[in-house]
Amino acid sequence: MPEVILYGTSSCPYCIRARMMLDKKGVNYEYIGLDQTPERRAEMESRSNGRTSVPQIFIDDRHIGGFDDMAELDIDDELDPLLGIN
């Protein structure tokens, strides 16, 4: 399985939806809660080429983007292969 990292906050509805989608697919992922660890925000912004909104999602160091981007990949049947799901 690829490494999946999701930066988010507990009050962000798109972060919640992204986590729900990954949970539903049975994907293990690292959740970095920026409200608990605000010092990691600079890391997220650097990795995502300056994006400041959450969530920011990475699969094996590939920047996927936010929830809408991940949902679009899912609609296009491109997400499951990236996640190692057959």
C-alpha cells in the first residue's frame, strides 16, 4: 500500500469528507491535524507548493490536492490504482 498523508483540521468539512472517503476504501493514512500541531502548517505549504487551504492530500509524495481533487480522481477511476486498490 502506498503512503497516504492528509493534512487537515478537525472543523473542516472537506477534511472530514476526505477522511471518510479514505476510511470507506479501507486505506491506512497518516492524519496530521494542524489544529493540534500548527507548527506542521509550514511543512504542508512547502510540500503543496504554497497551498494554504485544507485538506492537502499526498499519495507517495505525489500531491493530490484537496478533497475535490481526490473526489474527481475517484470519479475518473484513477484514485483506486494510486491507492493500490484493485
